[in-house]
Amino acid sequence: MSDKQADLAGPGIGNYEELEKMLPDDYEALLPPKEMMQAVFAVKNYIEENMCKELNLTMVQVPLIVDRDSGMNDYLDRDGSRTPIGFHITNDYDKNPIDAQVVQAATKWKRYALKQFDCKVGEGICTDMRAVRKDYFLDHDHSCYVDQWDWERVMTPEQRNLDYLKETVRTLWKVIRGAGQHARELFPQLNTDKYPEIPEELVFLHAEEILERYPDLPRKERETRIIQEYPAIFIIGIGWILKDGYPHEMRAADYDDWCTPTVSENGTPMHGLNGDILVWNPVTRRRHELTSMGIRVTKETLKQQLEITGQLDFLKLPYHQMILNDEIPLSIGGGIGQARTFMYLLRTAHLGEVTVSVWPKILKDMCRKKNINVLE
């Protein structure tokens, strides 16, 4: 059971000996660096244009830094293992200073922004978000520099159900898959028999259902097993404590709703209106997470989740007060990892082939030996 506890948060493989075994030995990029960048921006433009079209979103500016005391920053999980970078702005000779933080994601800001941009029901926003997550282990698909399409859309109380969640997920998957087809049309080198086609359909499974199949395995191993059977899945209900006494994965208590009771297709009682899209990456031969998303908390489920996690003191923060006082709308939203998506659609072995970040020498040397071109 200690393995399960250790697997709840803290992404990444965890050590470079294991990473060296995992990275492919027979790798050859399908595109040279310059064409890879052209393909990256072709995919980026396609996804932004079609996400906005399909979900009725508007591209908006997004903060890189937020006020520390606003409650807007994303803490990603609830165990305190990933903390944001903070700094003091001395403004006006320190007479009117600000204590700021670099965002880890724009999850909470987006819901506030729906009001700021006067979005109505069925309308929303999409952002080209940049963030820093200093506590990641840097491996093939984790970087301390994070880029996401953070999006949010206004919804009604009647839409707070699994059918609406699944409909939205299917729309996003159509856009992601369409971006892959678009890239292959522009860059014929991506058409290869070496890797299988991107799956047309997603399979929806609740975290509890996956646990029932593999009750003795920790979360990442359960995910690895299930996506070898279904190479594109959406896991529902991430954050609620499952029958083994652990959540599928830690999830912050103040944005996604993971406590609302639901019912599975076979009539089994479940919880949660959120989830993740995971795919099988045929290049790395590993699980590959593309996006986390969900229907957001109401004032009732916010209090319930903060009580479960022992974080009721958050309720005094301005963001949480806006939810309690019905000052910001009900919404659904998520974050799609840009570099992760480029990596999957363009069939690369490492994030560093499609994005520029900082990497330790041990990782750069390892990639060089394995014919993986990491950008710096």
C-alpha cells in the first residue's frame, strides 16, 4: 500500500536510471528540427482555431504572475508537494508593494475571467498559458516550463452531469485528432507504418472501474495496463477517495468537482464530474497524459471538498469568496498540455524536441546517445 501512497502526486519517472531504460534505443525523429517547429505551429494554430470554433471560445490574454493573496494560483494537488515561485515587487519604494507568484496554471483565474470578459452561457475563453512548475522531476514528458491551452466555458446548473462532461470531452478529442490529421497532410513524413493511427474514439472509464480491474496496482501501473487495452481513454472521478482508501490521484479541492455523486453506465454509484485524457504513446511505449478537465465546484461542493482535504481556511481568500457569493459563473474547463500534444501527434520521444526549456546535463547526454535532439 505504500506504493499507492507514493503514486498519488509528484509526476515523472523519478530517477535517471529508469529513464535511460525507458527512452527508445531505435529512435529517429520523423522531422528535422526546422520542419518540426513548422509542424508545431501548424498544430498549435489548428487546435486554437478549432477549439474556439467547436466550443464557442474567444482567445484572451492570460497572466504569467498573480497576487499571492488572491487565491488565484493553482496548487495542482493537495499534499503541498508543488509550490509556486514567489517574489516581492517593491513598487513605489516599498510603500505599495505586491507579493507575487508565477502561475503554475491558470485554472482558477479562468473562471474569474469569464465574468471579466462578460461571457454568457455557452460562451467561453481560451488562453495560450505559460507557467513554471519548479518541483517537477525533469524527464521525457515533464518540464519545469509548462505551456497549456487553458480554457473555460459558462454552463447552466442543469448541465452539471456526466453526459455534458462526455460531450465536451468528445469535442476536444475530435479537435486533437483533427490536428494530427492536419499535420500529416502538411508533412507527409509523418505518415509511417512504424506507429499506429491516432484512435478515432475515446473510451470512458471511471477511476473506480479501473481500480476494480487492477486492485493491487498503484495508479500509474493501472493506467499503463488499461491504455494498452484501450489506447485513448478518459478517466472520470479523479480526486475522490476510492474503495481502496486512496484517490486515483491527488486533485486540488477548489476547482474540479470530484465529490458530486454520479452513477456509472451499469448503475454503480460513483463520484466526480472531472477527469483526464490519457493515450498510449507508441514512441515511448508509455502512458501519456494530454489534458485534465472538469465541471467546476459549486459553493456547496467547494466547502465539501475543502473540508475533506482539511483546507477550509482557503474560504477566506478572494477567489473562494467569489464562488461562495455567486459572483462568478458555473463553468467547465481544463488545460491541454501543448508540448505533450505536439509530442504525441508529431511522434517524438521527448518534450525537448518540440519545446525549449532547461534540462540537466545527465538528461541531455542521455538523449544525445539515443539520437534524441533536445532543444536548448
